[in-house]
Amino acid sequence: MAYTFEGPLREARVRGRPNRFLVILDDGTECHLHDPGRLRELIYPGNRVLVRPTRGLRTSCSVTAAWSNGRWVVVDSRIHNRVASLFLPPEATPEVRVGDSRLDFKYDDTYVEVKGCTLVVGGVALFPDAPTERGRRHAEELARLREEGHGATMMFLIMRDDALCVSPNWSTDPAFSSQFVKMVEAGARVEAHKFRLEGNRLIYVGDVPLCDGVLSGMPRAPPAAP
């Protein structure tokens, strides 16, 4: 199972990031960065990135991935729902309004919200890497839906292959993390799929569980396979 990026990917280095959505490459080219996270461990001066040409934007290219810990990490959140749809039935309806929120998908009587994850520390995939009130509301909505008897799933797409488990990021966003725990306790399902970038193909390499200790706020990664 894989997602293929259109257009060639070329390697460059970061000169700077003047704002959240703009990256300056080492040759002076301006590239769009479509990810709302901080990405401090990925987008910094001198680090390697992969970019691809784009049309219809003010910039001529988009940042697709950044180098971290010996691997490429995909940082383009525009592809999340397209990748998530690979794991859903073809009749799943996108962008469903629920209360004051909009959730990513619905199929049968199950609601699905998709979250991209790029931060991994010690084998633990952590979401979010910046506080997200929107994410907290989504977790709250999924908990309510589950309590009302609907199916509810939060799907994490881990855009790198070195995660052993997934956890809310308590130190960065305790409000989301607390609501995530309530969501899990309400019976909502958590899925976490991880990927590896090879050439211009994002390849699914397996699932990871919730980390031990998530509900107590002390996530621990399982020992790596020998």
C-alpha cells in the first residue's frame, strides 16, 4: 500500500524559515511548507529537505520531506486525507459536519478524524508538536459520538518509520492530551499507521499501538525488536 507524489523530488538545504508556511532554500528559492506544526527538529538552517515543483501557488515549489535520524520525514499535510482513504472503505464520505466541528470522514455509522504525526522521540510518536485547540475539540467530539453509540476513530498517520508506539504529547499540549485520554476511555478507537518514503512513494510499513502508560501521562515505548 503506497501513495505516490507527483513530479520529481529534488534535494536541497534549508537557509531559513521566515514564517510558518515559507522555507528559503540554500539557493534562495522560496518554497511553500504545508504543515501547521512547529517542526523545529526538522526545518532548521542547514538541514536536508526534499522539494517538488508546484503550480498555482505564490512559490514555485513545496517542501515534501525533511531529514531526521537517518530517514526522510514527510511534512506535507495536504496528502493526509488521501493517504487515510487507503485505509477506509470506498464509500467513506469526506469532510462531515458534526456539531461545531468538521471531521475528516464518515462511513456506515463511524466517524474518523485524521492526524499527521512527524515527531518521534525515543521510539514514541508524539502528537501534537504544537498546541492544537482544534485537535482538542476533535477528540472531545469523538468522545461524545462514542458515548452516543456511534463509531469513533482517531487515525494517526506517522510520516516516518521509526515509531514503536504513539502517544499524546503531554508536555506540549496537556489540554489535548487530557481530552485524548477521555476519548479513549469513552471507547473511541485509535489507529496509528506508519510510513517510509522511498523515492517519490510513501509506503505503508505497519501499525503501532498506543504506548504503555498513555492513560497516566507517562508514555513508554516497548523494547525494539532484536
